[in-house]
Amino acid sequence: MTPDQSLAELSDQLFTSGVALYSLAVVAFCAQLAFGRRPALVAAGGGGVLPSDAPADEPERGRRWGIAAMALTVLGAVAHAGVLVTRGLATDRLPWGNMYEFATATVLVAVVAYVVLALRSPGLRHIGVFVLAPVVLALVLIGLFLYAEAGPLVAALRSSWLAIHVSTAILGFGMFFVSGIVSVLYLVRTHHDAREPDDGRQGDGIVSRLPAAGALDRVAHRTAVFGFPIWTFAVIAGAIWAESAWGRFWGWDPKETWAFIAWVVYAGYLHARTTAGWRGRPAAWVNVVGLVVMVFNLLFVNMVSTGLHSYAGVN
Amino acid sequence: MTVTAPPRESAAPTPPARPSAGRRVGDRLLSWWRRLTAMRTAIILLFLLALAAVPGSLLPQRALSQNNVRQYVADHPTLAPVLDRLYLFDVFSSPWFAAVYLLLFVSLIGCVLPRGLEHARALRAAPPSAPRHLTRLPDSGEVATSLPSGEALDVVEEELRVRRFRVVRRDGPADPAGTRGDLSAEKGYLKETGNVLFHLSLVALLLGLAGGKLWGYEGSILVTEGQGFCNSFQQYDTYSAGPLVDSADLSPLCVDLEDFRAQYEPNLTASSFTAGIGYGAPGEQGRPTSIGVNDPLRIDGNRVYLTGHGFSPSFTVTLPGGKTFENVSQPFLPTDQSTMASEGALKLPDAGASSDDQLALEGFFAPTGLVRGGVLTSVDPRPLAPQVAIVAYRGYLGLDSGVPQSVYSLDASQIERGRLERVGAANLAVGDSLDLPDGTSIAFTGYREFAALQLSHDPGQVWVLGAAISLLTGLLGMLLLRRERIFARAAPDAASGGSVLTVASLSRGSGQNGPRFAALAADLRNALDDRARGTSTRTSTSTSTRRPEGPPA
Ligand code: HEM
């Protein structure tokens, strides 16, 4: 069928609105950090215990900015979801048939994962700017370089496995995205903690507003633990689909190879988390490598190498 | 059960007296084995495995495309032989890749088998007895109750059994009030079962893969409508077979292509490809069915796929003497999937008096042709107005020169050497013909569609699927379940006449344990209070409870 043009245009407008809302959220998060900083005296009195889980003692102004930032994030996410819904309606199919749609959906999963985390543990709201800034950057790059017109699917993608394989890949990727960012924050935080030992004089600067290292480490691990079985399932579902679409369940096509590499790296991360000598920073680095591999797989493998997965719709 | 794999000692300390040579070798081997099966080694090997796979995606691989490798070798004449000696064009079947994953799997077996055996024992054994200092465990707290210690532990036991803990008492419930008593409880054995299942499934998966590689085969062939093939290596255009495949014992199966249909969206995106085929044992009347993209034929461990399609233009060649070759055709390979512009060749070695007088056509086929400035291009993948652009050659084709030739192109070196001479060229629509100077006439009579078919046989596939499912099951169990031990100790409290319960927990799994433990402690307190009130023959029902300490912040 021919895509519905007005819906397709609405989808593009929602994309722009989503990016705008997220950008405002980034500004609000920054303001929260700026106004939410407590007077140095209090920080000194706090004995250097980190204010991570206590937004309650934040000054009123900072708190209000924080609420505004979360509200803008949620509104942005609604517009963002609208991008995919209207695309899907315009083309009468699942809205992940090309790289533009796939990447947009992945970023949405990351935002939703962040919102859920932030609603459950308020201490994590502080990291909003570190999640939303990469999100805005990613969306701008997606809009600039990956954009593809709404259109019908090629024959090979017309399978119910598209829904299963690609949806789970998006979910897993989105979780890994959040996990990787949190691990980066953990690395920054521990670096900062090591340089500025607990002398009670910290409390200034953005880094010291991050949640405590232990909390970041746990969040990174929990999101990765959530993402790993999903990713495993996505790979298995991909293999089942490949068996009926390409005549073999595994053929070391570049995309398959990098999915495998990412899987092995994340298995390494989970092992590292429970192995003496690897806990803490080394494990966090492994998680960051995992995220780099995932992003590389999305960008490089789709755009540069040619393989069976070249449905990207990017030239 | 420790939280991490126990640290392995690096080597047994050398005794002062020089031990026998055999003993030393044994010690050395043991120490290597321990190092290989340590978790750290597993992590390193996992990284090596990831790293080893990288060149396989960056360099062209023979298993994926012989052509790309050939092209790469031609472009990098000095580098390529070095890379080739390092197996970098066959990464996934290279000895060093195999070395990494085999080491990893040996490590895995060495690590997981003992763990599995220990777990099997633990499944049957009672939970271990409570440690001496309960309050040193990560979560612990005390509850005072007016109940005597034995009865207080009864309440704890009931509460834990309701929560599906396995509970043992190490006091003897019949003890009169006033003695100390211990209770240990455990649940979540399936978490460890999941771990062992997951790791063993990886081994099963590898075995399935290996079996498929050894006993599997795959053949591809282009079949034009009205033709067919039977399952034998001589018939395939290309095939690959595992080392244990006996070419005499391929399943007897023949497939005929009856018709092929491609459908397109208004914007010319291909929406479906369908091949009507007949299949059956050789000599049998074929059973009709249809196959398509995402929809292969599966029979008796074989699968037949439709992997591509294209057009075979057909020509009628009439020689000056009146001899004709009626409707000869040859598949032309698509060079552009979006317009199905295709290229190919037709060789007629018998179209002349001698081997130096052979005839050949090389050409371009456009399903919907458009001639602009004398050049034919294709503008639509559907065969709405088929046209060909052909060049005719006469001379020696070199078919019997011993060098294998592609059937889809002429041997360019024969043309360069002047052995094949260009004798005419034309753009033809269906029905048009090209007349050569010697009086030969070549008529473009139409086209038929061809399908690229692939037959695959992989006996390991079902195993691999089974292993993958059990792997995922094990993974979910290992990651989502929690393993939890609860210990309780009751001691008489002389001051109140009741007793004091110390409760502690040790857990492994995702999420934080603190809140969960606090909730359990609160439930225990309520249950104890209820019981105390219900059996309140005593004078005092004061239940001064102390909140269990929360976890360290
Ligand atoms: C093919 C290679 C392997 C893969 C893909 C793999 C994957 C995993 C995964 C995903 C976990 C879950 C970690 C968690 O609970 O968070 C795990 C746990 C574990 N693996 Fe492996 N593993 C592999 C090889 C090995 C080897 C070689 C060993 C032993 C040397 C090993 C020992 C363990 C142990 C002891 C655990 C439990 C850790 C815990 O729950 O605390 N694994 N493995």
C-alpha cells in the first residue's frame, strides 16, 4: 500500500517536537543541578556523605526545576512514541523496518527505562541530564543521517519474526544504552571520589551531585541483567528467522558477528561483576565496551559493510 | 556456597625435598588446570573470543563470498597472502579461533561440572547450620517475644514454610522452654540449577553446531521455469559439504520449478516472491507446493529455499545452412535488484563448422527497457517491455582449454587474444532479430523466469534450537531467581520470661535485600505476636520488639 502522507508528515513533526521537548528537559535538568546545589556550609556539615538519595533536602527552586525536567522528559517521550505510532499507522506495519525507525525506537526504550528508574528511585533523577543529553544528540544524528521516508517493507522483512526479533533487539539495546551510560557515570564518579577523598569539602561541581558510586554500579548491573536475556532472546529469534529467510540459522554475516561479539562482551561483564579483581571499575569498563560494540553494530555494520542485513534504507 | 567462585591457589607449595619427576609434572598440570578453570581465565577467554571474531566481520570471508575474497586479493596483492596464511579469510574455521573457543569450553566444563555435582548434592542435603555470629551477616535483626524459644522457632518455621523455604531445625522442638535452638532455611535452589543448565546448554549448543558442520551440506542452483534438479553434488552450481558427508547418500529428492511470480508495491518495492514447485523422489510424480521468501519447503531434514530470481532471455538462432537452435536460453544474472537489469552470455559451441567457428552472445537484459541514445537501460523490475542488448562473437570459445569458465560471461582473454571476434550487435525487443554478415540470424523470442534455489541439510539444527531454548531457560532462572538463606536462633530471655530471636539472611540475586528482609522481619513479628496472644496463658504479653537493623546505607 502507499503510505499515508499526512500521517507520515505528522510523524516527522512529532520527531522535531520530541527533540525540542527533550532539549528543554536538558536545560531544566541543568537548572536543577545549578539551583539544587546546597550551600557549602551544609555540605561541609554533611561530612561528605553524598546527597544522592535525598532530593527532599534540596532547595525548593532546584526541586521545582527537577519536577519540570521530569515532566518535559515524559512529554518528550510521549511525542517520541507518537513518532513511531504515526509511522506505523502511515505505513500499516510495525514501525521498525529501517534504521531510522529502529534507532528512534531504541532511544525511546532508553528514555522510558530512565523514566521508570527515576520514578522508582528519586536519587536517580539527578542523572537525567547525562541520559537526556546523549538522547538529544543521538536523535539529532538520527534525524540528520539516518532519516528514511515512510515506505513499505521489502519482501524479506514481511514476517512475524520482524515483530519478535526486532522488538526484542530494540528493547535489549535500549536497556544496554542506559546501563552503559550509568557505567560511564560510575567511572566518572569513582575517578572523582579517588581524587577528592572524603574530606568533607566536596559538594560542589556536577560530579559530586551524582548518586553514590555503589548505587550507580547497582543500577548499571540491574539494567544489564534485564537487557541480557532479552538480547539473548533477540539473537536466538534472529537465528530462527534467518533459518527460514536465508537458508541457515547462523552464517557469520557482519551483523550476526557483531551481535555475537556484543553478547560475549556482556557475558564478560556479568562474569566480571562477580569475580574478585574485576569488580568495580574494570567491570564498568567492560560494560562501556559493550555499549560501544552495540553502537558500532548499529552504525558501522549497517552503513559501511554489506551483508544480508542491509535493509537499512540509508545510502 | 560462596558468592564468587573460590579463589584458586596458584600452585601447591613446593616441599623442601625434591619430589619425583612424575609428581612435579602432576603438580604442574594440576596448577594449569586450576588456572584454566578459574573465573578470571573465563573472562579473559571471553574477551579473546570477542576479539577473535572481529576480523571475521571486517575482512571478506570465503564462507560468505568467494568473490569478495578474490576481489580483495586482487586489490591487495602483497598484504593478502600474509592475511591468508593467518587464516584471516576463514576466521571462523581457523585453528586459532577454534583454539580460543575450545579452551573456553574446556574451562567452562572444568568450572561448571564440579559446581553442578556440588549443587546436585546440595539439592538433597539439608540447609547448612547457622553460623555462630548471626549478626555479622549482611541483614540481621532481633525480635523479642513472650513465647518460649521452641515455640518461637515453630512460628518462624511455619512462616518460612509458607514461603516455600526448605527448613531444618537443629534443636529438637520437644525441648522444654529455656533451651537455645537453631533454624536454617533455604530457597531458590533453581537459581543455581539455572546457572548449571545455562552453562551446560552452551556445551550442547556447540556440539549441535559441530554436528551440523560435520554432517551437513548445502547446494545452490539456478533453475529456469520448466526445469528442475535432483539432489546430487554434480548438479549444483555451487555446494559445500561437511567432511563426514557421503556424497552417495544424499537424500533422494528432485525439485522442478513450475512457475515463478514476483509482486511489487506501487513504488516498486518487492512485496513477495513465490515459486510454484513440484518435489518428490527421482522418477516420482512431483507433489506441487509453493515456496517463497521466509517460507521454505521442509521435508525429512532437508529444506529447499528460494534465495533469488531473475530472467532467462531466449533466442532462436538460424544458421545460413538452415540449421536452427530453437529457443535456447540461459539465466542472466541481475546486477541491480531494483530494476532487475541483468547480464549474461549464451554459448553455442556447435553453431559452426569447426571449433574455430563457434558462436556466442554476450548481453544485457532489461525487463522493461528504455533505449536512450542507443543505450538500453532498465527502468522497472517487472517484465513489461523486455529488451536485450546483445553483442555476437564468432571464433574459439576456449571451453575445452582446461580452464574452467563461468557460464554467465565469455572468457575475456579469448576476446583480447583475438580468438573471438565481434561480428554484430543490436538492441532487440521481443520478435526482433539480428542478422550477422555471414547470414546467421539471431531472434530474441522472449524470456522465462528463473529462481535461485538452495537445498540445505543440517542434522544439528534441531539440537541447536533445543540447546538455545534450554540456555534461555537457564539464563532466566539464573538471573531472575534469588537464592536466599534465613537463619534464626532463639535464646531464653531471663528478664521477660520469653525469648529473643535473632534472625539473619544471606541472599544472592538481583535487587536489594534490605527492604525484603525488613518485610520478612515485620511479618515474623506479627506472627509471633498473634501466636503469643492466641496462647496467652501467661501473664505478660508485652512484646517489646526491636526493629531489625536495616542494611548499611
Ligand atoms: C561460553 C562462555 C560463557 C558464557 C557465555 C557465560 C555466561 C554467563 C552468564 C551470563 C552468567 C550470569 C552472571 C550473573 O549471574 O550475573 C554466568 C555466571 C557464571 N559463570 Fe559463566 N559463562 C561462560 C563461561 C564460564 C566459564 C568458563 C566459567 C568458569 C570458569 C563460568 C562460571 C560462571 C559462574 C561461576 C557463574 C556464576 C556467577 C554468579 O552467579 O555469581 N562461566 N556465566
